[in-house]
Amino acid sequence: MHGFVDALPKAELHIHIEGSFEPELMFGIARRNEISLPYADVDALRRAYAFTRLQDFLDLYYQGMSVLHTEQDFYDLAIAYFEKAASQNLRYAEVFFDPQGHTSRGVAFSTVIGGLTRAIADAELRFDLRAKLILCFLRHLDEADAERTLDEALPYREKFVGIGLDSSEIGFPPSKFRNVFRRARDEGFKIVCHAGEEGPPEYVWEALDILGADRIDHGNSALQDMDLVRRLAADKMPLTVCPLSNYRLCGVPELKVHPAKRMLDLGLFVTINSDDPAYFGGYVGDNFKAIAEHLPLSADELRMMARNGFLAGFMDDDDRARCLALFAEC
């Protein structure tokens, strides 16, 4: 089955670029910027990847991104992700970035967006891989901070396609951000939202009915509410499911009980993604292999989830047709 998975063209719709920060690159950029990390070496940093919940990971995630300061740093981070993911037959990506995690440290928004967009242009030339950006608000900060971030981002509106909501979920419901997401929709942006990773089904309802989400990131807890499941299935609402993330953050005790198969059986629109691959032990192809190995999925189901990634992407029709045509070969 691994050979079949390798051959599948893949789209990725749930990848935090700051979460693709491999330790070797992190230490290299830290040295370049003359910044000390609180770990002796790469091995010591990797040993810290023993997470019991989302917040354990986020504490390390924000610590890692603190070494990013220059446009070249953001370029190096993104091009490393594109190179690795392209080796697993990634053909299209919608990449999350967290500007508040950088502007709060004095890094200009233009520096962040400049490095990322330059990497996207080079990835298309080098790897025949197309990508778009999605700006995410940090939900542990207040809505006023998100409003200021949107104001700062609007001059660069052609550089990103959507607005998302991420970071610590429990205690920070989507409804907290209803006004800024109304503005984002009015500005013409697509809307995505992390909901139902650790939070309750009510957060998924809010993402749909209050924020007007075009996609739900994660959505696992929706399975606790069959009315919500029926709504998601009827609306063909894409879910960006991240198996290795769910396992490494203890959302599931083992991959053989991951809900991806049950989601499919319930008629849900499932896509497979890596979330924060440097921290969770696998890029998009590794996530496909993990569920192929541990769940009773057929080749047709794996192919369907791969196709779903392209169908759910915010891409133009020509790009979508080009990518879907690749499935004739596998």
C-alpha cells in the first residue's frame, strides 16, 4: 500500500509553516541570527517533543518561531517545507501563517509575507508545486488584536487567499471573533477555522453559523453530535483531518482508533494533512501512510481523500483540472 500512497498526487490544506520548522534548520537560523536556544543540541530539542495536550506543543512552537527575524529566515523555512513535501508528491498547498506571533516580536508583516511569497514562487519553478497562503489569527489573543492584524494585512490582500483561526482552542470559542471574521468575509476572503480538535462540537457549530467557515480544520469532536454530522455531510463541508497530530497530541490513544475511517463511513468530506509536521513526526505522505497502515481503508478511499484535497482547495479551475487529471495515472 505504501507504493500506492507514494504515487497519489496530494494537496495539503492544513499546514502551519511555523510547524514545519525542523530542528536542524532552527538551530542553523538561530546561529545566523546569534540567538541562543534553551536546548543543547538537535537531539535535546527532539526529546522535548513529548506532548500530552495541545498547549504543551504550542509552548514549544512559539519558542521555536522566535528565531525567525529576516525575510531570508521565512524564505528558508518555507522552501524547506516545499522541498520535503514535494518529495512526497505534494502538488498543491494552502499554507497557514501566524503573523501575530512575529509582529508581536517586532518583525514587520512585510518581512514575513515577503519571505513566504518568494518561497512560493520558487517552489512552483523548482518543484512544479503551487501554493497559496492563509493568514491565521491567534485565538488566545483578543479580537482587537485580530482586527489590528487584519488592518495591517489588507495592503497585502493579493498575497493570501483566506483567513483562519488557530492556537489554543479550549476556552476560546470561534464566537469570540465574530466581528473580525465578518469583516474578512466582506473583504472577500475565504474563511477557515480550527474547531473540534480539543474543543466541543459547539465550537464547530459556531465556526459554521457565526464565522461562516468554508472549511473546518480538524472537526474530530463533531462525531459526538449526530445532528452536526448530518449537517456537515449535507453541506459537503471539508474537514482537514491531521492523523499524526491527533496521535502525538493524545487526541487518540493509537492510530488504529483514529476517526478518519468512521468519518468517511458517515459521509463526511475528509482530507488528510500534516498540521505541524516537524513536531508530529510526518509530512502529508507520512500521514496518508499512517492511516493506510492502521485503518481498514481501501485504495479507493485513500484515492478519494487525496482527490478531496484538490476539490476543497481555494484554487482556480484550471489548476484544479490539471491536478485532478493526475489521478488517471494512479
